[in-house]
Amino acid sequence: MARKPIDWSPSNWPKLLYQFFTSFKVATAVFVLMTLVTLLGTLAQVDQGLYAAKVKYFHSFFFTDKIFGIPVLLPGGLLLMIILTINMILGALVKVRKRWRGAGLLVSHFGMIMLLAGGFVTWAFATDGYMALYPGMSSNRVESYRDWQLEVFPLDENGRAKQSWILPSDELQSIRVDEQRSYDADGLPFHVIINGFTKNATPIPTASIKSSSGKGKEIDGFKLVPQDASKEAEQNLPGAYVAFDPDGEGEGIEAILWAGSYRFDPGEDPMPFPFTIDGQLYGAMLAKKSWNVPFEVRLDEFIFERHPGVSTARNYESRVTRVEGEKETSLEIKMNEPMRFAGYTFFQESFGPSDGKPGEMFSQFAVANNPADQWPLWSLVVTTIGLMIHFCVMLVDFIIRSRRKTAAATQS
Amino acid sequence: MRFLPSFILLTTATMLVSCGDSGPSGAQIVTRELPGSHQSFRLVDSSAERFRYQKRDAATAAGATPASTAPDLVYTTPEGWKEQAGSMMRDVNLTFGDNDEGECYVARLPGAGGGLLANVNRWRTQMGAEALTAEEVEALPKKPLFGQPATFMTVDGDFSPGMGSTEVKKNHRLLGLILASEAGAVFVKMTGPKELVTENEAAFDVFTSSLDVSLN
Amino acid sequence: MKRLFLSLILPVLALPGIASARDLPKTPLPSYEPWDEEVVHTFENLLVQEGGRVKPLYSVARFTLLQYSGKTTAAFQTADGVDHKLHYAEWLLNVLFKGEVAKDLPVFIVDDSAAVVQIGVSPKSKRDRYSYNELFAGRAKLAELSAQFAEKQKKYQESEKDPQFELGRVEGMILTLGRNISSFEYLLGQFGFARKGELIVNENILPDELIDLAKRLDVVEMLNKMPEMSINQLMQAISTPPGSSQDEIMFSGALRLFFFHANTARGMNLFPPRETDNEVWLSASDLMIEALGDKDARPWAGEQLGKIQSLVDAKNESPEAFAKELTEFSKWQHAISDPRGEGLHSDLEVKMYRGKYFMNSLVCFIFAFVVMAFSWLTPGSKIGKTLIIVASLIALLGLYFNVHGITLRSIIRQRPPITNLYDTVLFITGTAVLLGLLIEYFTRLGVGTLVAILSGVLGMFLSMKYEAKEATDTITQLVAVLDTNFWLATHVTIINIGYAAGLVSAIIGIIYLTGRFVFMLIGRKSKDFFKTLTRMNYGVICFCLFFALVGTVLGGIWANYSWGRFWGWDPKENGALMICLWTLVILHGRMAGWIRDLGVHMNAIVLAIITTFSWWGVNNLGVGLHSYGFTDGVWGALYSTWMIFGAFMLMGVIVWFRERQSKLRKKDSSKTAETLPA
């Protein structure tokens, strides 16, 4: 069978592209590669931890990995999913011959496109963070698990502040260990100079032997010693050398700021680095990136139960009151029963401290805001209906054909 | 129909470009009002405190509390001594001598641990020596332990360790250092054949004076 | 009927036959007097709280013996030459009430005699079972070594599997043996407080004067006379030397004995608590310590402890008296626990184990296989076809046993069928068998039955292996996030049906490849048969996709409801995703023309490799949210399974290669034929 030579002229490119993206070959190749990427990304979690593996393998366009010792360039999960989406839209919805036998497949492919679109919306627009409260505490503030920002604020004599200057986490976390950047803002009578930001670090007293491994400058008896990044990205405690310079001549008040001075537990107040410029007391600290929700949540009671005689947790749940202005609503948040309100979802996530006594423990909620929250459910319904239709068609077809076969066999 | 594929490609591409950077882009410092629940801060005097190197009261220590309430010990292991695994009762467990026949351990107990008199006499009984009176114990020499004066004792005799063992070890020497207060008691006990212990008496002093509470 | 089954099977499967024909280990016991069956029955229905639930003592006995011995019977030969085979409930009855006999029963399995040599005990054969008394000479060394290895193992865990702390094979055995011996000593000493000086265990660690005192000490009476003391005070009091007066020495001795008894009586929670709202049952030790610290609790605790005392006294008196006391005790337990709603299904649990449903199921599948094998002697004949139908019916009976057992387990814990890894084995086996039989119903080729039988044999065998290896109760309590019958019934069930389909597809693939390979070797052809197999497998793969996909997405929706994200690239999620992806590879690859018949079956085996990885492998990666079943030795088993899969795929490759060659040759010969005339 002789093949027609392919027309490579530029006028034919859109058609070629269309043919490429609608082909089963591309779909199959994407599935094979996606399986490979998934496998690699799963195995990599053992050494790198979930977050790092996720970023490298699944949220990427390309990555390189060693397979049997040979470095290989592979398409990342994001790229593959984009190609797959295009392939499905063009191949399974647009190009496909519309006939009743294929109706089930058409519907199920549509469901899958919804699922991928949902994933895309989640990846691009969803936020997630947490809120931890002791009984009696209330808050409308959600904190990030991983992102840290620099905050500077004027303090009154009681250690209170009403307003804060913030260097956003994207900017702060892009600063390298050996890099210097300077910032200023209206109302701040000094420049904020950052002399290197370390993603995970520990301040070590210079008196200790361990500090010899740190190259950083000694300030107030301490050096900031970089640590290996933790497998669990939320366990990293970053640190930075910071200076507050009133006259812009490069000198000023120097300090080590460390994420560990922020709170470990919702009952603590953060410990900023205090300094005085022009008679005004300021505080500076690394704080978790945070944002507001349009209502307050007060924890009334946290209930924690174990199975009798063993340490397996049976149930933990939080009785909370949601406060929107004047209106108060009492409800429970527990495993498998989150609170959904105003686009936000509060899940019972965790509790602490590990040695806390019942009644004296804090409760931690994961707070998610995802415009595509319910898309997977709808897509599942659509896909299931589609597959069911197709499966029935296939089964009937298979049975009829087998019957015909056996009938033919018995006749002969 | 023809333009549809290129249209979709184009749209996706634009979406991708616009979604590459999530959140507000800002090389600028921004200001924000602090919510009521986030307005108070703890002002600390030293970096050591800010970096959590100093004791906090129990209420605020939560979250970073180590598994055991007693902080770890740091110390210098004298030359020729060997580290052994600690146990529930022994925070530090060291041996010395060619066959590890000499032993030195540190134990800490919450509370007075039975009192100075009882403990001095318990150890004396183990060596087959007479019990001492309260005045005699009071008169025992002192050596520093964790910067405080601790009672130092030394006994020679046949050592029967107790604890289920019926073995009696002849001609042994015991060096003991006991720091007993209401807050807690620390025991350092060194035992072994008399000659070996005598050789290691200086090492004992090196060890006990190096003992310190870890800052981590 | 069952005996008939067995006598038919034994010649075919000679292995179990050989094992049972071996000489039983000998004990120095002059003879053995079995317990009255009625007594054993009452005993096994006693209630005990363990692993967070109240269950029959029967289950505890089963898994304890399984853990010590690797099997559920204690078999031995007494000095008078008589063979005995004790059921696990009877074995535990001996441990608790005839400790001296139990100490002579060879129940501790040692897989490599190097382990006993290391603790200074003279070895028997390479792999053998030892009695407590036989191991006793090495007791101290065993304690020392196992403490050392336990420390090492702990470091291994803490260092995130630093190989320098990994336990060697023999080291692991010593550690396990040490733990088993220590747990056995607790069982022996469980009722020591009521035995009046008959110490049976740990006698060597008590000084002489205390052994003497133990004979006179009545623990309940002593409790009533003592001052109130917390456990810390008690420990303090016994660790400081007594004063010199006779009274002080006596008091100190009594305290040490009290602590000695209280210590060994830990672990078996036979006593419902006093308060109705308290869920934690108590052991004799808990009672002793609680009563010591609280004078008000003493009359009550004394009464409870007295019940054990009466049991022990009755046992010394006569078998009849013991039977009566035991019945009393059981009635008393049930009278308290029933209104509390605890242990309500304990009799059902005993029935389930007594019914041996899963063993029967395995026997059926093996028998069905034998019948099936006979059908191959006369393929296509009437007898052959009848034999296939008979085999199908026996497989159906096997499925019935499997489903019955699963149903009972669900009723006992009031949960959907799957709550842990062991459940998945039973469930997936049942589903695969059902799938096979359904295929048979539609196709009548014998292939469906073969698939059902192979899945049945392999699955039920795996379930037994797994149970014996884990040797812990398989009816477990759920962690908080799994505490939802809705999602357990939907997501978990559906995804496991998907797994089952993936495995069935591989079995069909293996049948296809083997068939093609054999036919190639003997030079026969049967295009239609193989075409039908391909369509069959295609159907199963579609079925697999449907359930894997729906199950996976449902899992995501559950995750979204429970902890706020639909997809987190967690290993178990990824495993399910890979199953979906690979079925899609097969379906789309066929459309693309990349995969033909041979390819479908070869890829079905790849699908099974992915399925087994997702089913067993990801749990053992040690990361992620679904790490609910850590099992040692799984990787070894997985690699061997994959090697076998690989061997079948190799057959496929050979078939493919040969076919290509013959096609090329045909082309060549036709070419030469064309050119010749010119």
C-alpha cells in the first residue's frame, strides 16, 4: 500500500496540526507518557517528599530524570494534560463521527474534559490554607502552609500593632542566599535591606560547635545555618539576614529573622525582632502568608475520642460558631463533614499539641477556596452515564455476536 | 469549522501565559490593617529567646515540646570510655576498662528521689558498707554538678548491684555524685574494680564537670 | 463430603500431604489429658477487649497461636507415643490454666536454627517448633539480644531506613522470638496472683524469701489491708531498701510480690469497667493497681479478682467444678456486656472461624481445578463439556463460601465488606471468581471457569498466607477518616472491583499467550478461539476502566469532602490513575492501530503489574495517606510475581517474532515466485 506523501507547505500546517492533535496515536502516546510520569512521580515521593515531587513531575512542562542511570528529558504532567485536553476536545468531540453507537463515548469524553478543566481551574485559582484555634478563640484569618512573608510594624508599649508593612511571599522567597535586595515604602522611615533568604535554616549560637558550618555573619551571638530542605515543604523554617537602614548608607540595624519565632501553636504570640528608629519601636518578623475570609469562626469546643484502650483516633470534631456581623450560627465540623460557606470550605484537619489534654487542645481546619469544587462530581456523573451507555451497547453487541458464533458452531 | 482548532489552541496558550504567576505580583511593600486576633506580639529581650533557646513557661512551650520533659544532656566522653544505649532510668550510660567492667551512668528523677540520706545509704549497702548518719552524710565533700554543689561519696567493698542480680563483685569501688533538691534529683554513679576506678577518677571529674543541659 | 474432597485432592497436591505425614515434635509430657469440649466451647466464647473492640477469647487465641507458631493448631507427640493436635482455643486454655503443660508444648516456630544457636539452645532441625521449656536455657541471652535488635529496629525506623540499622534475617527471627516468648510469659502469669505461690513463670527473678512469702499471700486480702498508693509511690517503695524490722521487711516483700503479680497480669482485658459510660475494659493488673490507689474501688475490684480466684481454685478441685465456674464467669460477662452493646456478635465471630469458610472456599477451587484438568484430557467431547460444567458448579460453591465468610465479617463489625488490606484480598478474589463465572455463562468456552478457578485458588491462598504472616486480628477498628460507611461502600468497593477486573484481564492474557505459545510449538491453529479470547479480554478491560475510573474519581470526591482537595498526587491515587491510564492506552492504542490481538493480552499483563503495584506496592513505599498496610516482605513477593508475568510476556514476544518471520518468509517467497518467470 503506497502512502500519500505529506504536504508540508505552510498553507497546509493548520490541517497537519489538526490531524496531529486529533489522532489516536497522540492520545495513546500521552497515556503511555502520563503513566510513566505518574510512576516516576510516585516513586520520587519516597526521597523527595510529596510537594517537591508534585512540582517537578506533575505541575511542570518538562523535567529530566535518570532512568537506569541515563538522564532523559520527559514532558511534565501539565504539558501532557494540556495536550490531552486539546486532543479530547478536537478528537473526541469535534472530529468524531456523530452516530448513536458512539453517543456513550461522546458523553464520557465530555465528562473527562470537565474533569481536566476542573483540575486546571483548581490549579490556577484555588487557594488553600489553615486556621488553628484554641477553644474560645476566634479568627477570620487563614494562613498559608508553606509561604512566608516579611512583616514590619510599629509597636506600642504593650507590644500591639494595628498596621503592618508586608513584603509579599513571592518576592521574599525569590531572594537567593547570596543576594541583596533593598525595599522601601511610604510611611516607613527606613529601607528594608535583605541580605539573603534561606528556605530552611536554623539559628545556631556561635558558641556551639555546629555553627562552624554556617558561613553567615554573626549577629547577637547567632549565625543562620542553612539546613537541607525538608521533604514536607510545610516543615521548612526559612530565615533571612535583614537590616533596617534609616539613611540609606548601607549600615543600620541588623538582625537575623527566623520563621521559628512565629507561632508554633495558635495560643502563642509571635516574637518579632524589636528595634527603635527615631524613638519609635518597630517589630519585624517572618510570618506565614495570610488572607481574610468574609466571616469569623469561633471555636467553642473541640472533642477528641480514641478507640477504647488503643491510640487510634476514633473521632475528632469541633463545635464552632460562625459570626457574620450580627448573625451567629452554631455548627459542627468533623471528619467527612466540612463547613461550606461563602465559597470557602472548612475541613477538620488536625489538632494539637501532641501531648495536649482533652479540653485543652487546639483544633486545626484546612480552609479551601476552589471555584471548581463540585466539578469532579458533575463530571463523574456525566462520565458514568456515558460509560454506562457505551458499556451496555458493547455488552449487547458481545452477547449477540457470541450467540451467533455458538449457533453457527452447533449448526456446522 | 476550520478555524476552531487554531482558536482553541490560541485560547489555551493565552490562559497558560496568564496563569503562570499566581497571586499578586509585587516587588513592592504593601500595607495592611491587622485583624483583631493578630494584633498582639510578644516582645523578647534576646535573640536566644526569640530563637527559642531559652525555657518558656509550659503554656507557650506547646507545639515545640520534646517528647520527654527533661532536656537532653550534653557532655564530654572521657578518653577510653564508651557510650552505651541509655535506658528508662539512665540518661547517660558509659562504660570503661578493657572488658567494659567499669560503669558510669547519669540518672535523673523528678522530685527528691527519696532524699540524699536514703540514696547515699542505698549505695553504701550495695557495697556492703555501714549506713551513715544524717550528720555524717551532711559532712561528705561536695563537687560541682550543673554548677551546683553536689554530694560526693566514695565507698570500697564487695559490690552487689541488686535489681535481680545475685552476683557479688569483689573488691570494687563506687564513686557517687548526688544532687538532690525539691525540683529534681541527679545521680551520677561510677562503679568498677577498685584499681580501674582509681585510674579513672580524673576522668570522672572531667565527665561530671562537662555535663550540661543541651540547648536544642 | 469434605473428606471425599480431600482424598481426591491429596494425591494431586502432594505438598500438604507430605507436611502432615512428618513426625510430630515430641514433648517430655508423659501423656496429655484433653479438655472437655463443653469447657473449651465456654472458654472460647469469653469476652476480651483488644485492639479497641470487645471480641471472643477465641479470636485472641487464634491470632496469638498463629503469631507464635505460624499455624492455628499445636501438634505434638507425648512420651507415651500418642499424637495430639490441639485447637488454638484449647491451647490457650492450657496456657492460662495448665501453665506447666503449656510450657512443654512446641509452638514457637524458628525458621532458621541459627537463631536458637545464637541464644545458646541446642537446635533441632533447620526449621522447627520449640517449646518454652526447650528455649528456657537461652532465655536471658534471648532477652538481651532481642532488646538490642529492637533498639536497632527503632533506629532503622527513625533514620528512615538507614541500611546500617537494617535487621538481618536471623536477627529479625530472634527479635520475633523474643517478643513471642515475652508475650507468652505474660499469658502464663496472667492469673499468677490467684495461684497461691504456684508461680509457673519468672520464678527465677524472685529471691527465695519472696517465693516462700508468695505461697501465703492472698492478693485480695492484702489489697484490703494496704494504705492507698499511686503506681509511682508503689514503684518508689519497692525500689528503696526496706528498714530493718521484721514488719518492714514483710511489708516490702508483700509489695514487691504485689507488683510482680500486677505486672504479669497485664494485657488481657477481661473485666468490663464499673461505669457504664467508660468504654475501656480492665485487666486483672488494672484492677489491682486501681484498687491500690483508691480504697473505694477495693470491694468492687476484690469481687472481680475473686472470680479469677474461684476459677483457679475450681480447676484445682475438679473438672466439673471448673466447668461450672467457667460457665458462671461467662454468664456474668455477658450479663454486663450485652446491655452495654459490646461483643454482641462474638458468637457469630466464633461461628465464622469455626465454619472455616475461606478454607472451604480454597478447597472447592482446588477441587474444581482438578475436575477442570480432567476435562482437558477429552477436549470438546461431551464428557469434557460436562466436566467443565461440574468444575463451574464447584467454583460457584467456592464463591458461595467466600461470599458467606465476607458477609459474616461485615455483620460482625457492622461495616461494608472492605475496611483493610486483608478484606481487599477476600473481596477481590470473590469479584474475580464472579467475573470469571459470568464470562463462562456468556461464552461457554471453559475459559471463564478457568479464570474463576485460577483467581479463586491464588486469591484464597494469598488470603491465608497474609493472615498467617500478619498474625493479628483482621477485624480491625477504623481510623477517623475511614469512619464512613457511605464512602467505604462506594469508593472502596468500586475501586476494588476495578482491581479485580485488571487481574482477571491478566489471567485471560496469560491463558491466551500460553495457548498461542503451545499451539505454535505443536503447530496447531485455532483462530476463532483466540479471536473470542481477545474480544473477551477487551470487554474485561472496558469493565476495568469503568470501575477503576468511577472508583478513582469517587475517591477524589471523597478526598474533597474530607480534607479539601480532589487530587493530591498521593501514591495510592496515582496507582489508581495508572490503572485507568493503562486501560486507556490499550483502548486507544487499538484504535491507533498500534495494538493488535497479541498486544491487547500483553498489555493486559502490564495492566496487572500496575494493578499489583497499586494494590500492594504503594502501601509499602512508606509515604502518603493510604499507607495503611505495612507488610514486610511484600516487595520480594511482588518482584517474583512480576517476574512470572514477565515470563508470560516473553512467550508473547516469541510468538510475535515467529509470526513476523513467517510473514516475511511468505512475502519473500511470493516475491521470488513473481520474479522467476521473468
